[in-house]
Amino acid sequence: MGKETEPAPNQMAAGAGAAQGRGSSSVVSRGICIEGELEGVQNLTIEGRVKGRIHCKGDVVVAAGGHVEATMVANNITIQGRVDGNIEAQEAVEIHPDGILIGDCRARSIQIQEGARFEGRSDILK
């Protein structure tokens, strides 16, 4: 039997392009901390901690307990945890009741649910 190898970290962050496609998803699990740049075409769920820059053509969910200290650009952004940094969504940003966004927000649609915390400026894209 051959030994299975893990993809290199930059391949995991960027996905395998067309092979993985936009319908696939990556997860930064609880207890994991990534510092640097994440780029990819797939959806991304952050349950752990990311510090740096995120550029995702898919959707990004910052799950409850997740913490992002980064500039973030994605198709849709859902915040259930905490984000410290400026964000831009090509479509929609949704901040859930326990979600926290400290930074500026640009999107076509911004939904801030009751109980959510948002400190920054908002700009609606056309």
C-alpha cells in the first residue's frame, strides 16, 4: 500500500482550482490558528482563528467561536463569531445575533440581526 500524503498548505488554501470547484468547502477547525493569506474559489467555514487576509470567491462563514482578524473579501459573508477587520461581499453580509463585526463593511445587502454588534462604516454596493 502507498502512503497517502496531505496536500501542501498553499494547495489547501487555494483549493485545487477547477478540480474542487466552487461547490466544495474548506474548514478551519476549532483549535486551529492560521496566520497569513487564504485564497480560494470554494466556500470557507472558520471555526478557529485566522489572522491576515482572506480572499474567497465562494462564501465565508465565521462560525460561533470563530475569530477573524483580517481583511476579508468573499461572495457572501456570514458572521456568527467575531471579525476584526474590513470586509467586502460581492453579494450579502449577514451578522447573526451573537456575531460581532468591528470594521467597515461593503456589500450589496447588509443584514444585522437583533443582538448583533457592528462598529464601523457600511457602504452598499450597486
